[in-house]
Amino acid sequence: MDVPQDCRYSKDHEWVRSEGGRVRVGITDFAQDALGDIVFVSLPAVGTTVAAGDVIGEVESTKSVSELYAPVAGEVVAVNEALADAPERLNQDPYGEGWVCEVVVASGSDPTTGLMDAASYRALTDG
């Protein structure tokens, strides 16, 4: 299982990676593997203000439908439109081409608050 060191992780199996003044959000390798073949992704709308833990979309696979949760508070400023035509990117490259959205973190908010580092996330998924 791939757990990049440069990401932070939620207990709900989302990851965040700092990209300048914003964070990129996606689902983890563990999550995509558990879901199986992903066939549809519902993305948040650009301009949506979210709180950490808010539902921001859904991922539908051949096994189930799972909600996507915002791992940080802020405003959605970009979504990965390519997932509409190629949701399988979440399976093929969850930390690269399979990213879900970008969020400008709320002013005064630390994007790592409440999130795990790679070692802690690996411990969660191995246990």
C-alpha cells in the first residue's frame, strides 16, 4: 500500500498535500483498493465553503457507494473534471491524476490539525 510521506491523512481515508496556498485532496490507496473498480465520482462545486468533516461528494464502485469528506476547512477552488470521464484514475493513480479537489484553507486554520502523518496512517490501516 502506497502512503506518501508528503501527505497528511484523515481517519476517513482522504489525503491532503500542500500545493502553495492551497491543499489538494484525494482518497488514499487503501480506500481505492477497498472500494474496488471505481465507476463514478460526484465532485463538490467550485466555490463551496466546507468545514472539516463535511460530505463533499461520493465515490461509486462496483462494490459500494462511499461518501467523500473534507479533511480541512476552507473553500473549494478547483475540482478534477477529468474524473467525470475517467473515474478509474482514482484506482490507477490516487495521489496523482486521481486527485479530487483543491481547497484554500480557511484563514488562520492549520491544514494539518486533526490529520495523521504517513506513519500514523499506516498504523491505522495495518491494524
